Amino acid sequence: MTPKKPQQWLQVVGHAGSFHIGDYGTLLKRFCEGEQQCYLRLMEDSLRPFVPAYYGVVQHGEHDYNMMDNLLINFNSPAIMDCKMGSRTYLEEELLMARERPQPRHDMYEKMVAVDPEAPTVQERAQQAVLKTRYMQWRETLSSTTTLGFRIEGFRKSNAECHTNFKRTKSREQVVEAFFDFVESNTSILWGYLTRLKQLRQVLEESKFFRTHEVVGSSLLFVHDDTGKTGVWMIDFGKTMTLPRHFTLDHRTPWAEGNREDGYLWGLDNLINVLANMLPLT
């Protein structure tokens, strides 16, 4: 994520090195074929105004990149927040693969014990490693992913103050506190976000793309600046999967293995409700 000046660089969460600044207000993201296919379909869908415009694949150095709009280019010293949407951030295929070819991860064990030294099982402690899916499922029990269907990954204020310690942000009250901090109690910015989220929900409920895809690990990018300008966009479609033919989701039904429900709309309903309750009754 980049601010308005092209020589500057801004990334709050995500894998370092995955992004580069492109020309003419574009952003280059490390190529992922699944994400490319999603963007090609989204450019023909009613959701197009709610995602970055997509311009195809370009080469930068030794790697291919998906080229898309830099969503921050029209903001002045923007504040940004990344909210991971849905009731889970792992694919059903990942669960199956972990069972068939288990690969314990030492790095994820270290992350787990850094948060909660008592979390690993006796076997995990002996191996000093955990499976990726076990780590991801455990991590989600700590956050609002399981209680609200979304979680705050991190935010950066316009003064460059960064906040990324939201692994244990689980309750509605904690989420409200984080949002008030992010917008610095500016209710007009909250109104802007709430209006945009309601528009997004209406379009999602009518979108063919959304109805026919399992949307996992995708985020909402919140952006505002000191002029009061706001924006919200859907980003990150690397784990978004096309459903089998004649298979559709309502995105609100609780997930059970095999139904492929992702909880995206359940999370969006809760997010809208949280912001609405933060605003005065007028």
C-alpha cells in the first residue's frame, strides 16, 4: 500500500516484498493466478466499483506482478486499516491437505507460544512445531473472527502511528475501542465508512461473483484522510475459490466442513452494526 507521493511506501500488514509501486497511480502485487482470475471476473461484475481496477500482468525484475489501482493515490496522508473478513481464514482444501500430508511448522509454534505458552499440546511441545491449519484455527479462537466474523489486522494513522497488536481483540467492546482510535473519534468519518459498507452489502447480495465464490482470507481496506474523505474496498483474493457448478453460498450460514460457507456477510452485518452503534442516534 502506498501513499500519494510515489517515492514513499506504506505497508501495515502482509508479506514484505509482495508489492511494488507502478507507474501512473498503479500498484504491483506479486503474481497469483487465482487472484488474477478473480480480478478478471470482478471487472465484469457489479462489484467492480468496490475493488481495485485491474490492468493485467506485468514483469518487474525477475517476477510477474498483477497490476491494479493504487487505492491511496487520491488521499492526502491517508490513514488505513485492514480488516480480515469471514468466519475462517483457511480453505477446506488446506484442512484436507494437512490431514493427508501433515507438515509441522516450527515458526508457527514459536508464534503460538509467544502469545500463549500454554496453548500447545503435549505432542506439539515435544515436536516444537504445529500444523499450519492447527495454528490458524487456534489463532482465530483468540480474535473476533470466530465471535463477529471479521478481525482487525492492523491500522496506520496519518501521523505514521502503527497498530498491529490485535491478536487478542475479540469482544465487540475491544473492536469499538480500536475503531474510535483509528478514526480519532471523528464521527463524520464513521458515517462515511458506514454508508460505504451498506452500499457494499447491497451489491454483494446481488453479485453473481460473490454468490459463486468461496471468499476466504480477503480483507476490507479502510482509507480516510484529514479532509474527511473516506473509502472502503475489497482486496486480497489469493484464497478466493470458484465453487463447483450449481453450488452457491449465502455467506451467512455457519461453516461446517463440506458446506464451504465463509461467513463473509455475517461478518459484514456485524461490522455495520458495530459502526452504527458507535454513532449518535440522529
